[in-house]
Amino acid sequence: MNSKAIDGNRIRDEILLESKARVERVAARGRPPGLAVILVGEDPASQIYVRNKIKTCEGLGIHSEKLTPPPSIATGDLIEMVRELNRRDEIDGVLVQMPLPKHIDSKSVLMAISPDKDVDGLHPVSVGNLVTNRLGLRPCTPLGVIEILKRNQVPIAGARAVVVGRSDLVGKPVAFLLLHEHATVTLCHSRTVDLPGVCRQADILVAAMGRAAMITAEYIKPGATVIDVGINRISDRAQAAAIFAQRPDKLAQFEQKGSILVGDVHPVEVAACAGLYTPVPGGVGPLTIAMLMSNTIDAAERRLGGC
């Protein structure tokens, strides 16, 4: 099987280059697009994500603001902070970095974001627009999956697509996006009967369930396009040795760092039987921030009446 790994970094760079030109067109009308990110708490991963988002905004010329209320902030006060951002004309996108501290009602906070500034695409109005294929902002990672397929000339219309994982953040949105591109879509989960057999029918297989290396060759139709959305950090040596038995370079990397990133798809077996596939890291991951930038520009263009 002549398999090929998809370079997500290359696609990200293409999208960011296109986005920079779009930002300049918006800015020529009076102001650049604006993104506000609220970061509550000291979660290290969240701090890295937010730092990367702000850095990408700066590189594109997008106005960005990072708000860091104290971890003890009450739900009501955080909601008022979101509403104030909704009222500000120079802010086109509002993003509340998850997870929030446990004492905060996350759903109420997300509900407070104006749908036309909901650049994460998680507001119920945004979800309704997605389901009914109306104009609106879509979740970033699922949008990245579609960009990967289109920019690699993978036929979607008429293809049989299987999505494993039914989360509100990835599984359900990517299923609807594929459906709107005229794929025949099956959405699977932990109670799907004969999951390997269902997956083997897929021309396009999307794995998004958060279980390291679960999708093995048994699940993959030879020559299928496999999109791995999972990001799992494993630190168990026996598990790493089982997955990378044929990859001494990866085992050496594990020994050096004490952990390694693995997707939901078995990284060795997918390379043996898929046609195209996204590696982890370097596949879907780089597209998430790129699509956030695209969403922010989309929101600005719509609020300014098109550009």
C-alpha cells in the first residue's frame, strides 16, 4: 500500500497566508478584525493554547486581547465580562478558553457569547445553523478536517464517511459538515455494534473518541483516507512499547521524554493500510488555530457587511 502522511503544517501555512490578505482587506475598511480571549485559571495547556492564539493574531495583524480574571471569579461576573465584549464594536470574536474552574457554570458562560461573535461555534444558535446548513460560525477543528480533505483533493460528495466519536466539539459537527458536502455519513460511538466492520466501509474515516491507538488495521478499508483528531499523551512504557514495537525511533523518543503523543489511530498500522492519513502530531492539530483566525475574519466581514 502506497500510503501518504498529510502535512497539516503546510495546509495551516496556506490558510494563514490567505488569512493575512483577508485581514488587510478588512483593515482597509477602517479597522482590523478583533479577537478577545478569556483565560481563567492556571491550566498549563490552556496557557500555551492562548499564547499561541495571541501570537498568531499578531502575525496576521488581527487585534487581540487576553483577559485573565482571577480563578475565583463568580459565574455571574464572568458572564458580565462576556457581555461587555459582545457590546464592543472593535471585537468580532469572543473565545472563552476551556476548561473553566469547576465552580463556574461553563454552559451559562458559553450561552452568553453573542452567536455572531461565537468563533468557537459552540453556542446553540451556531449549532442550529450548522445542523440546518445556514450561514454561521462553525467549530474550528471540524472545519480543519474539511480543509484537509479539500486541499488534498479527497472526493467527499458521494463518499462513505464514518465518524467515530459523538462529542459536541468534534464528532457531531464534523459529521454534519461532511453531510453538507454530500457524503453518506455514519456516526459511531462506544455502543456501535461491530465497530470495526462499520469503519471498514469508510472511504473517509474520522477518529475522534480520545482513546490512544484504538483504530487498528482491522478498522481501515485499504486505501481509505484516515483523519485522526485524537491527541493522547501516554506515559506507560508497556503501552508505548506495544504501539511502537516496529518504530525504535519513537521508543527512543519515549525513553528520552518519558511520554509520547499518540492519536486515536494506531500510528504504525495506519501507515501500512491507509491511502492518505493525518499523523499525530502534525496533522489536524495545526489547523485548529488557523481556522479560529479564519472564523474571526469571517465574523468581522459579516459584521462590516462583507469585504
